[in-house]
Amino acid sequence: MGDKEQKNRDELGLDEKLENAEETQGSTTVLAADAAMTRRILLKLDFRILPILALLFLCSFLDRTNVGNAKTYGLETSLKITDHQYDTGLAVYYATYIASEIPSNLVLRRISPKIWLPALTVMWGIVTMCLGFIKNYAGFMAARAILGITEGGLLPGIVLYLSGMYTRGEMALRLGLFYTAASLSGAFGGLLARGLTSIGKRGHQDTWSWIFIIEGLMTVVVGIFAYFMLPNSVSTASFLKKEERVFAATRLHLDMPSRLAEDGSERSHESFKWSEVARGIFNISTWLSASAYFGILAGLYSFGLFLPTIIVELGYTANEAQLWSVIPYAVASVVTVIVSIISDRLKLRGVIMLFVLIPAIIGYAVIANVSVAHPKVKYGMTFLMATGMYASVPCVLVWNSNNSAGHYKRATTTALQLAIANSGGFVATFIYPNAEKPQFHRGHTVVLGLLVGAWILVALNVLYCHKVNKDKAKGKYDQYVGYADDRDPDFRMVL
């Protein structure tokens, strides 16, 4: 340990704080003794960090799905591209998006979250603006490919970043709060698209192009703003007082078994090892949760990309479709926050998902089989679909992070889960062709099957995590005592 680092630790009293904390039987006694300090720190973190992350994710979701809104305003006709070429452009985007997730998370700590997350935002904002100036299929393909590269690192980076700011039992609510930005962006995106297209054809620009130009410019501004607002860690957060920074770092340390970190921060002395990356890649729980998330995201992407088109086919105009798409997203936002609170209170992830996914399964089962003559029934089912899928996302996102210890393993599992899950975008792209309007029986049936599969995979992961905890209680993991990772017998898996 360097002299400068030891001096900082002595000034903050971290060693003494940790020693005292361990003498008083860990985090329960410490937090009970100063609950007011905990509430104060959480409020400051929540009001400073979460709104910024929500803005970043809102921009990401807008810039990812605005192509669906542009399509309803003549994108394909203007660029002279076919339905298949449009779908291929989306597939290329998903491919580059997925490929960038793990590398982005591995470099996050070296570059620092404060720089890396805003930099990604500014870059994809510029690319989105460029989409407004494309004139042909080649430009469309190139812009979508670069957009995927720049956007892919945001969500895994946010999950990894938050895991270093909050304890395991606080993560679901925080992820739920910022993830509702996705739900709200579905509503806001439709309204914004309607407003931007009212600009019309100006400056040799088509009506749809203003969706990309203005939303891209907004994204660049948000990225620059985020750089000045986000801290790198609780230990460097300028909006926390010195004693609050000490306490915040201590509670994060005590959220793990005491021997998992030598100084209160598991990341301070952990060097990069390919063995940790491999341990994350070959983790059974990650693949189970990621495969389940794959099914959920296939439904979410199809819902977000094609909801305006579906509503238009049910008899509404393009403008009316944007308005009617608001309500399901808004309801999903409220339910997502409620489910996240319950998940944190009960400290359960997969078990909660087993209940939450059922409404989405019912919604797809009905909408795939009702007659075209019942548009109101179809629209009603979108509420079940949206709430069931959106509300399950914070649970599955935080579940993997909760059950991974060691920075580079957690960085790998977080990004790998999202890389696998985002492959659901490929499914969504090709199962809703225009030729199958308005019923979309095949597309809805495929998503229904994926959601049923997701439910089964979540159940299997709950059972697997339960078995690992039982094996640790029986001493089968005692050879890992002293390991700074999740194999330690004191590290219990969250169900």
C-alpha cells in the first residue's frame, strides 16, 4: 500500500472504522447505530446520481428506438429501402451493440465511469444526428453499425457503476427507478417524434430526419452535462461530507464478508486477471439469468419497435398511434418501481420474477390468438405485456450483479448477461414482417414461447442458487475461505 493511500485512509479513519465495525458484529450493528447517516447518504446518492443515469438511459432508449418512429413517417420510402433491408440494418445494429458490451465494461475502471459513460453518450448522440442526413441504404447501414458500438457499453456500465455505489439490498429499487426511463421514453419518444415531425420538410431534410437530428443533439448535451455531475465512487463524491464518504465506503465493504477486501474496497487492489474473466464467462447462474433475459428482451424490443405500427394497423393514424402508445408505458413505469421496492425489501430477485412474468405471458397468449375484429382487446393486452416485461428487468439485472464478487468477474458477468440478452433484438427484428399485419400471429407466438422459456430458466436459477447456499452451509466451499470473491462460504447467493 502506498504512503499517499495510507495517509488518505488515516485521514478518513477508514481502518479504525472497519476495525470497530468488525468488532461490533458487522454491518447490522453499524447501520443500526447510525441509520440517520445511511438515510442521508442514500438520499444524496439518489438525487445526484440516479437522475443523471436516467437521462443517459432515456437518451439511449430514444436513440435506439426512434428508427421505429421514423419508419412510420416515411423513412423506408425516402431512402428507397425494402422491408428486408430495414430489418438488416437493425440486425447490424444489434450485432455491434452486443459485441461492444464486454470490452466496454472491462475498460470502464481504467478510464473511469465519470469519463467513459458520458463519452459514450456524446459519441452515440453525434452518430444519431448523422442518421438524419443519410440519403441511401449504405449510409443507413454504416450509421446503425457505429451507433451499436457506441451505445453497447452504457447499460452494463451503469449496472457495474451502481454496484459500487449501493449495497446488494439497495440495487433493485435504484435500477428500477432509472430503468423506468425506458418505459417513459417509450411514451416520451412517441410524443417527441410527433412534435419534431411537425417541423416538416425544411432545408432539404425529410420530415423523419428531424427526429434523429434533434434527439441526437439533445443526447450530446446530456452527455456533456453528465461529465460534470457524476462522481467516480462514493469515496470521491464531492457532494458527500468527509464523514459521509467514510461511512459510505464502510457500508459497501461490510455488505460483503469482511475478508473479501483488504481495505474496504474490493476494487482498490484487484488487478486484472483473465482467470476472473473466464470465471465470469463460465458461470452457470449467469447463463441461466441471461437466457431468461434474452426472452424478455425479445418481447421488449418487439414491443418498443413495432407498437406504433401495430396501433396504426388497428385503425389509428400515425399521430394517434404515438399518443395511444403513451399509456401502456406509463403504467409499466409505476409497476416497475413498486416491484423493485418489494424485491429489495424481501431481498428476492428470481422468486419475484416468477410472479411478475405471468401477466406478460397471459398478454401474449391472448393477443396472439384474438380476432382482428377486437382491437380494444389487443390494446388492453399491451398493458399486461408492458408491465410484466418491464417490471421483471430490474430484478434480472441486479440478480447477476448481486451474486458476483470481484470487480472483473462482476464486470464480465454483467456485460455477458446483457450481450446474450440483447441478442433478443435479432429475434424481434425478423418476426414482425409487414406481410403479417395486422395479426402478427407468428411474432406474438414466438415471444410467448420465449417468455414461457424465461419463466422456466428463472425457476432453474433460483434452485441453483439455493443449492449453492446449502452446499456452503454444509462446508463444501470451505477451501475458498479467504478468497476475495463470491466462492467464499460467507457470500450467500440471492434467490
